[in-house]
Amino acid sequence: MKNFSEIPVVDLKFCDSITPPTDEDILRSISQALDAGLVSHGCAYLANHGVPDEIFQNVFEKSSHFFHLPASEKNLYQKSGKKFADYGGYYVSSRQQVRERYDFMFQTEIVKNKTPELIQHAFSQYRSHLNTVAGFLFNRIETALDLEKDSLLNAHRGALFQDPDVETRAHISSLFYGKLNPDDVEQEPETLIMDEHTDFTSITLITTSAPGIQVKGEFDGNWINVSPKSGTIFLHVGDILERWSGGRYPATVHRVKYYENICGNRQSIPYFLHPDVHAKVEPLIPIAPGWGSYPAITAGDYWILKMREKQIKLNN
């Protein structure tokens, strides 16, 4: 049985803070450690990832400044619809209307709302640094699964290489959690801001200022808190990588819990790594025992399928 009491830490061993390692033995050891963590837990903390502290500080400070603006100013950047072309922008979500969110889209030609200048540069810097981390991770996963070099990397050209000819659903979200009405908390002692779910990404990279995220043990069903660990990024597997790996890397079931003494100040900034919309999603290695089948589908069609399911759930 998997022990979810300790989420593994994978050392990426970036040299001089920003330079990925090149020694083949070191790279192989990182691939092995990453593989072990994703097989056993579907998630891991990433240490020595090469992203300078000031990049995190800047994106959190600028996001906090934006979320503390008057509602009239934030609403100037309000998301205008439910289609993906309208997906960028500001809105308030969750059933208690406690979570504010700004989605930073990459392909600006399809974004109806101009990103506020206040956060534009901070988000762009953050994306650039995390793209280096993500590209390194995909190469390490390719090695672990014995895939063709750059096969996963090239399935994310829109996100990682900003290829204007490739459509992507990849985006960064900045989330701010406010306080609930005390009556709501009394009625729901284990109040959830977001119910359990998996992401329909390949991977998700998250930095957060305080506890709230919980991941579910695959076998025991127990929940474990994902507390911020200094100097790390939290990585978890999405549906797409589960399919590519034939179930070897299970998508991480997670939720977000409300903490009275934290919300009002809690921020979380996830990077949702979606493949290019035309990328084929099917097992690239033999399917792991007990995982059934994964019919072939494109990443874009899978996004549409999951968004429809999400909308049906919201309507019910």
C-alpha cells in the first residue's frame, strides 16, 4: 500500500541555480527518482529547479496587488464568456464565491481581455522560467518511459516554444482565496472550496503561499495536505500523462480545503500544461495491469469532452 504521509521530493539538480544538469549519469538518476515518485504517488515536490526566488515573489506580489484592487477595476478585465476564446481574464469562482481567479492565456490573439499591465510582465517571466522546468521534466519522463527523445516536448510546442502556428490550451492561473461567511463554515465543518478532481493536463506545476491542496491516496483513500515546502514546486500528474503512460503514472486526485485562519491571504498559482490541441493522446507504452483501455483522442477533443462534463456537473 502506498504511504501518502510523505510526498516524495525529487532533486532536479540545476547547476548555478538556473542551468539544467548535463551529466548522463545524473540525468538518468533524476529520471529514475521522478519515475518512482510518479508511479507511487502521481505527484512530487521538485527541489533545485532553477527558478529564482524573486520570480515567485514578484508574481505573488503583483497578483496580490491586482486582487486587492476595487471590484470595479478588476471587472474591467472580467472573463466575457465560457468558450475557450473567452477563457482569459478575471472571474470569481467556487460555490461559496470565495475564490477569485485570473487566467493568463498564452496565445494573445484569442484573448478578448487585455492582461493588466500590473501583472503582464510578472506572468511572462514566471511562464518563461517554468517552461524551462517543464521541458526538463518531459525529457526526464521520456527517458523513464523509454520514449523517443523530445516526443513529449514536441507535443507542447504551443506552450513551451510559443509556436504561433500551434493552438494550445496551456495557461497559468492566479488564484486568491477570500474568507467564507462564518455561518457557512459552521454548517460545513470540512468545507471544500473545490471538490475532488483530476486535471485534464499532462502535468500541473503549482506554487502556493499556504496549505489548502490535499491529494488522495490511490489505495487507502486518505487525504494528505500539500503544504508549501520552501524552495520547491509541486508537480502532479494530469489525465493526459496518465494516458500516455498507460496508467503507470496515475492522474492525481486532489481537492482544495478551506482553512479559516489562512483564507483571506492564501494564493496559488498553477501552470496547467496542456499539449497542443492536435497532439494524439493514447498509451505510448503497454497499459499497466488493471487500468483498462484508453481510446485514442486528440488533446483538443479531450479538453472539449472534459469541459462538457464539468459544465454538466455544475448545472446539476
